[in-house]
Amino acid sequence: MTKLPELLAPAGTLDAFRTAILYGADAIYAGLPGFSMRARAKITTEEVKTGIDLAHAAGKRVYLAFNLFAHDVEYANMPRVSQIINYLKPDALIVSDPGVVMWVRENHPDIPIHISTQANICSAASVKFWQRAGASLCVLAREVSHAEFKTIRAACPDIKLEIFVHGAMCMAYSGRCLLSNFITGRPANRGACAQLCRWKYDVILREHDTGIEMPIDEDEHGAYILNSKDLCLMPRLADVLASAPDSLKIEGRNRSEYYVASVVHAYRAAMDAWAADPEHFDPAPFMDDLNRLETRGYTTAFFDGPLPDTAHNFESARSMSDFHAAGVVVAMTDEKITFELRNETRAGDEITFLVPGSAEKITVKLPEIINAKNGEHLPKMSAGQHNSIIIPRAWVGAGYEKLVQLVVAYKQK
């Protein structure tokens, strides 16, 4: 079997940690509020510690994102940062600021340094620079083409290289955007981006104190002039794997456990299928799974060189999928599943379970909605407040035994 790169998954919550482990990630990256691009991540220090312990027990690695660009005043907090790092014991730190790299080498010399995509690494010369600065892995910029990656790989054989294969794309160079900070005060580099690139824009002509609002028209395309489709390299995964990267990264620091499960599940199965038989690998079945996610459409972005005009969605920033997350299994007995909802669910809906470690999916039609709190039979139930429903074993049938672990599910809209 051909050696595979690690599959690196995001975890913005403890549930996402558990989900990434369960669905086949080799490594997980997470961060802490205030110290990384995860200022909005809903995870505490103790939850990160629990996640790291769970990952290590499962033989997985965890990388702690520490990729802010630090101002002088923030170095006063570094003793506290040191305490947190020593407590969490991550397998590596993801860093972008040269000053922070120097601080890590001086204060935590035994922890490997991974250089973040925020450092905008686009050449072999930049990789060698960071290697001499003490890095053990470089995350290449999303703007690097596949041909450029192969050149960098050949020129830098003795350092690990990581590339993004799936997730949201940023209109700014490798995510270093000023729009959000300038207009809303929410800095993108701290994970608080307001995603102004997804907004619909008008032009306002001003003469003194008067203004005339004019819609931006791009022929038939509408006015979403900055709205990129989401990155997806599944159609080119065979080329990616053949070029020998060390790590494939899934974007999603603020994504749900449903997203993490779906993407990790698809790429894990696809990577294993390619390794087993590279010559006959077909990405289509795995692409079908990814098409069920809520996305803005997919693009291979800079993979083949300059960004094509098909990489943008000028019409809408809404999801193009016909499916959305249904919920998560939170408990099981010999006779029933307790299923916590993530979207409104109605009698007659069909939900499809993603089974960990298996390409098989189990679809169940809900003849009615049974409230898990009181057993009441309802026509529908909304999500929120940990609202959960009961799915009797009889509704699942022969596949029930396969749902023995935490699973997530989606349903058609």
C-alpha cells in the first residue's frame, strides 16, 4: 500500500475533536481565543486539553494554532501563553509571525514549529528560509499551483509540506484581509472575520451631502463581486497524492461536527481507496458525498495556475446543496437512538447517517417525530436548546448494529 500524507482536520469545539478522531483524521488542529486565528472558536482551555488527551489516546496528533501577528503589547502575555502550552502539550505549534517563531524557539525549543499559511509561503526559497529559522513543516499558501508545489517539493525534500485541500477561500492573499477589520472592527487574523467578501454590494455616488445608490451589475452575474466558491481538490486528489505532500489540511475552524465528519469521512475513504489502487482511483463517489454539504459551489482554485473565472459565485452567497445537517446521535440503547437536531426536522423526512470507518450509509425515513424529552408525537421539531428526537430501532432495520458509535447525519432540504 502506498504511503499517504496525514489528513489534518479542524476542531473549534470538543465535539469536533471527537468527530475528527472518530471519522479518520490523522491529526487535528485547534487554537485558543486571543492567541490565534480562532478568536470566535467556542472551545475552552480545558476542552482543548480534553481533546488533546482523547487524540493522543487514539494515536492522533494535535497542533495548536498560535498564528496571530503579535503587537508589542501582546508579548507581555507570553508567560501566560507558556503556561498554557506546557499544560496542553501539543505535538506542534502553528506560527506565522517571525517574532513569535523566535519566542517559541527560545521558550519551547522542544516543540516542533509549523509555519502557517498566513506567512504566504509561495516558493522554495521561502520554505528554506523558514527551515533555517527552525520550522519542521511549512503550510504553503493557497495561491501555490500544483506545478509550483512539485517544484518546491523537489527543491525541499527534507522538510514537511502541507497544503489545503478543502474549505472556504478568502479573497485576500492567503487570508490576510483588512476589509473586516477596517469596516466592522473584527480582525480576520484573529479569527473574527465578518466575511465581507460574501456581502452583496452597491455603489453610492456622493456629491457633498447627497448620495445616489446604484446597484453593481456584472452583466448576468449579479453583484456578489468578491464571493469565492469553496476549495475542493477531491477531483484532483490523485495528482495531489502522487506529488507527495506530507499533510492535507481541511479548513474549518468554526465549522460544525457535521461538516468535520462529512469532509473527513470523504477524504479518508478517498485517500485509502487511492492507496489501495492508484491506477483505478475514481473520485466521483467521494465527490457525491461532498456535494451533500452546504457549500457555495466548488473550485479547484489555483491548482492549475491563475484563478479561473469559474472560481467565483456572482449570484449568491447561499449554499448550493440540496441537503443540510440533520443532527447527531447522542445516545443509543438496544432499542432506540437519541438524536439531537441541528435543523428543523419533519415527519416524512429521510435522514442519512454517515457511518465511521465505512463507505456505507444508512438512510432512515421518519414516519413521525417523537420528542425525546417527553415521548410526545409531533409533526415537526426545530433545532436548538438540545432538542432531540427518538428513532426506534425498528425504523432503522438491519443497519442498526452499525450505528454503535457517535454519528452525524444529513437530510434533503
